[in-house]
Amino acid sequence: MRTPQVDRGTGLPERVRIYEVGVRDGLQNEKNLVPVEVKAEFVRRLEQAGIEVIETTSFVSPKWVPQLADAGDLLDRLGESGRSPHRPVLVPNMKGLERALERGVTSIAIFGSATETFAQKNLNSTLESQFDMFAPVVEKAKAEGLWVRCYVSMCFGDPWEGDVAPSQVVEVAKRLMDLGCDELSIGDTIGVATPGQVEEVIDGLVEAGIDLDRIAVHFHDTYGQALSNTLTALRKGVTIVDSSAGGLGGCPYAKSATGNLATEDLLWMLHGLGIETGIDLPAMVETSMWMSEQLGRPSASSVVRALGTAS
Ligand code: HMG
Ligand code: MG
């Protein structure tokens, strides 16, 4: 299978940690329920391709996200691997944390909103009261020795409110990190960001005292900007990038959210720049082609489509 010609860019990190969200962010948005055994096999194939961190599922209300109602069953099938600190699960509230702890989970992600409307639509909460929901979750999770990530959604634009001020993103992110989270992921939930915005938000986060090595970027590719935004973040010193195998994904509570940045598209760029990831690109392409067959439609990833048919 073809691989990119390597030409080391300047001002870039040696290594990037990919945080794979396809199993969670990808499959939460599927119209048809994906059988739990297919999800487990998806995780195993991602592991074999060398992906270290895989967000496996969400312990959210099954009425809100029926696609992930099988969260406990999936973790049971994954056995020890599902309890690794490298297999985080989304948890919105104490009920979700209790369910996750019952399954022996050792890392979680809470998910806040930078905007009022999305807090209501995604969490049935106000912007302000989301902190009351998350504070006891983070406190208990840390007391239990868990690793905790916090997401902030709608950091670069909101489908109901329009533009989002970087200062608002920084304020929400800082308050969530101050609860005791280990890592922050800034989400372009609807894929509208452009590189200047990315620079401004990252500068604001660093000025607010959040270490660069704790900041991850989470881009959706709706407007085709995800890779240029990622490159901008890397040049700013970010080394953790969220992506989704085959570009699966979206958010069921933000209709204009389409697929995430595809892991294979990201790998093509990173490997072309000589940046280490520890991931085998051909194995990822094969995994996403297999997943496409399961879902009955072609992959959204340009690299999967190019390598899946050409040599
Ligand atoms: P609510 O309806 O206000 O919850 O939803 P509630 O506390 O009033 O409880 C209502 C019922 O749900 C009760 O059951 C609870 O027990 C149950 P009943 O008494 O009616 O039988 N319940 C739960 N059951 C299982 N697990 C739970 C749970 N919580 C309550 N954890 C809630 C509030 C937060 C639960 C709801 O809004 C929810 O689940 N939201 C999640 C939505 C979601 O998963 N969205 C996608 C993830 S975010 C995303 O994709 C963005 C991201 O990728 C980054 C980016 O792109 O920006 C991360
Ligand atoms: Mg997302």
C-alpha cells in the first residue's frame, strides 16, 4: 500500500498522540444500531493497528443515545483491555460514573459546552448548572484514582448561536480544568473553525494557565478545515489530536455536525511530516474498509478511499 513521501516540516512535534474517537463519537450517530460484537471487533482491530488510546463508549442516558445503550456489555466483551487507562468512556453525571465504576473503568471524559443552547440540547442543563453536574463526578473520579478528560464543545461556532467568543471558550475550559481534570479537548463540534480561530483559542488557554501538553484538539471536518486546523494546532505546540477511524461521527444533538477528522487522513499528514504516531496506516485503512462493509456505505476518509482502491 502506498505511503506518503516523508519531508520533515519545521516547528512541529516529534510525536503526536492520537486519541481515537470512532467507536464512541463515530457510532453514537449511526441510524442503525451496530451489534455489540462488531463494536468489540472494531476496538480489537484498532488495537492491532497500534492505536494506544481508544474512547470506547458513553455511560449516558440510553434514552438520549440508544446507540450506546450497550456500553456495559461492550466493556464486558473487551475484558481487561476495556478497563485500561487508555480506554476512556464518556460520563455526564453521577449515575454515569456509578455505571462506569461498576464495570471497572479507569478513565473517563466529561463533556461540557461553551454555549448556553448546546448545554440545554446536549445535557438538558444550563451553561452554569453544567458545572454543578460535573463537579461531584470529577471529585469522585479523582478520589477513585481515575484519569479524567474534559471536553468543551462548540468552541468555534454554534448552530443556534452563531459565533462563539474565544474568551467564553477559555472561561468554560478553565472552570472545567479547575475541577481537577487531567486533559482538555477543545471541540469544533460542527466543523466550522478556521486556523486563525484555532490560534486565538489556544493562545487564550495557555494565557489562562492551561499547560500545552494537556490540551487536545477535536475537529470535525464538515467544511473541510480539519487538517489545516490540526496543523495550526501542532505548530502552536499541541501534541494530542482526536480523530475517528474512517471519519465516522457526528453528534446526535447538533444536526450540522458531520464526521470527525479521519484518523487515516491525519496519519497521512503526520507520517508525511515525519511525526511518529506508533500507528500502522495500512492496518487502519483495512480496519476502516472492514467497518465500511459492516455499515454498508463507503468510508468518508479521503485516504481510505484512495488507498482502498488504488496502489
Ligand atoms: P435528563 O433527562 O435531564 O436526566 O438527561 P435525569 O437526571 O433527569 O434522568 C432522567 C432519566 O435518565 C432517569 O431514568 C435517570 O435514571 C436516567 P428514569 O427514572 O426516567 O427511568 N439517567 C441515566 N441512565 C443511564 N446513565 C446515565 C443516566 N443519567 C440519567 N448516565 C443527561 C441528562 C445528561 C443524562 C442526558 O442529557 C444525556 O445523557 N446526555 C448525553 C448526550 C450525549 O451523549 N451527546 C453526545 C456526546 S457529546 C459529543 O459528541 C461532543 C464531543 O464529541 C466533542 C465535540 O465534538 O464537541 C464530546
Ligand atoms: Mg465530537
